Amino acid sequence: MEFDNNVPVYIQILSYLKELVIKRQLKEGEKMPSVRELAKDLKVNPNTVQRAYRELESEGIIVSKRGMGSFVTSDSNSIINLRDEIAKDTVMNFANRMINMGFSKKEIMKIIDSYVEGE
């Protein structure tokens, strides 16, 4: 993982982990890597990973079990909500950028349709 110097590292780790959950590379109820393990893999301070884990826990994406570690939530509604939230944010950012560049709704939809259809 390469980090962007303009965005706090813990936020980038948070986004990365959310994406893994959405893509089901981290499945419901699955044990998360330990803080130290992930910090070592990402070459960051364990406190940075811990901060991302705390945020995920406060958002209900992961649950911590004393002495056992952290686990992806088993609540499928939380994961569905996360997926919807990220999708809406992504579309909103894209649409706002396109509108600010002067594209019409029709032009934006045409671009999306051609991209999704692989043209």
C-alpha cells in the first residue's frame, strides 16, 4: 500500500480496510489481522493501525473481543450500510467534480454508461 502524504495515514488504512470488507476479502465474523501484524505489513506505527481499528469499531464495522482480537461484524446490515455509504460518497464526489467542470447530467450518464459497458 502506498500512502498519500496529503491524507492522514490512519484514514487511508481505514478506507483500505473498509474496502476489504466491502469486497468480502475480510468476511463477516472473520478475525482481523492483529494491530502489530498489520502495522508490520504496512510498515507503519502500531498506534496508527490501532487508531484505524478504533474508528472501525466505533462505526460498527469491527468488534473487539477481549483476549481474542478484533473481528469483522457479523451484522450484515452494517456491511450493507457501509457499502451504500461508500457508493454514495464515490458517486457524489464524481458527480460534483464533473458538474464543476461543466458536464451536463446527460453527458455524465453517457460517460458512466460507456465505461460500465466497457467501451
